[in-house]
Amino acid sequence: MPNPIDTLFTRLRSEKRKAFMPFIPAGDPDLDFTQRLLATLAANGADLIEVGVPFSDPIADGPVIQASYTRALRNKFKIADLFECVRAAKIATPMVAMASYSLIFKRGVKEFLKQAQTAGFSGAVVPDLPAEEAEELAILCRAVDFKLILLVSPTTAAHRIDTIVKACSGFVYVVSLVGITGERAVISPEIEALLGRLRNATDLPLCVGFGVSQPIHVKMLRDHCDGVIVGSALVKELDKATTPAERELVLANVAAKVQVLSAALRET
């Protein structure tokens, strides 16, 4: 069977639509809630879901996602439990993990790929793996049709873009700004030039993240990319998920935001 990410983008391109990709950290406040959150995202407009694997030393994450990871780790988050959570969720929406390469390496690359794929992940975003060192992982991922997604940013040197996109599969994660994750008032118009350079370098789908948080951002980007990634605007709701009643409200708030943002992506 083809990889679900390939199937998704082939279908969306035939429909002249773009992918809406929400990001959530796993295990905040616990994996039972993560499982419910995955179902909520899938039911309210997510085309592809990115699930962050909590890490004690985040590289490019802003304070909202860092705080979420800290809460999850404080509650004894384990990767094995995440795989079981995703398996139990049984959602049809494709999912990718976002994981530091150190976590993948420590678990054993082949074992991580096997467990992630068995759980239901179709690929992984590996934000801290230099493309020049990604060949081995790229080969192993391609051997089992597990997508490897790397990042390109506005500061990526032109000579490195080809190296990065050749290592990628599934899609390319395009960082919209210089800096860390988090909500921004505006998206820099310079992203359009970066997307143009990338389009000349690869046929892979281009998905834009970092700072994307408002319908106006989505509308600005939709004609220039294949998908948008929204994280902090959703993740900031999770610190309110303490009591059962508050958890229900958080799920409702996340559902409403996903509906609004995905609708903006699909407007004609």
C-alpha cells in the first residue's frame, strides 16, 4: 500500500486543495487526553497531524511548546506509551511524529521506525538532523516507506537546499521565520521567495510552519504552498486541561480553532 502521506497529497493536488496540519505535543497533560485530542483534530478539519515527542532540550520550540513538553515529562512520559496511545486512537488521518534525532538514535533507528510505523505514524519530522548527516536515516526510511521530513528556513544557504530536499520524502517542512516557534502577528512576505526557490528544487509538497496562527496567515500562504502547520495557537490551550470539565472545554476550543483555520485554507 502507498504511504498515507503520498496518498493524501496526491488527492489534495487533484482537488486543488491544501493540507491543514495541526501540531500537538504528546502526553500533555497525559496520553489519555492526547488520544482524545487526536480524535478531535481528525474530526474537525485536520488533513495530517504532527505529534511532538516531548524532549528535555528543545531546539527551536518557543515557551508554549516548551512548557507543554515539560508538563508531559513531569508526568513520566514514555515513547512506548505514545506508540500505544496512537495505536489505540485508530484514526484514519495520517500522522507524523516530530522527534529529536537523539531520541531516535537512543532507541535504535530501525527499532524506532518499526515501532512508529506499527503504531500508525507514516513519517517523522527530525528538526535537529543536518541534511549532510541524514543519508543513513533517509535510506532506512525509504526502505520501509516511512517519510523523513527535514526543515528549510529563511537562513538556509542556497547551496544546502538541494541536499536537504534530496534527503526528504513525504514533504518539506518550511520554516516561515527566523526564530523559535510561537504565535506571530504577521507572516513575513519573504516566505514567498523561499517557497519559490524550493519549488524550483523539488516536486515534494511544501508545508509551512512556525508562527502560523491566524486565518489571515493561512489565506496569505495557501496559494504558495501545499499545506500549513499550526502549533502554538492550539498548544496554548493545553495548560488549562486540569479538571474533567476544563478538559472538555479545551477539546471544544481546539475543535473550534481547527475548524476556523482549516476553513480559511479551503476558501476560494
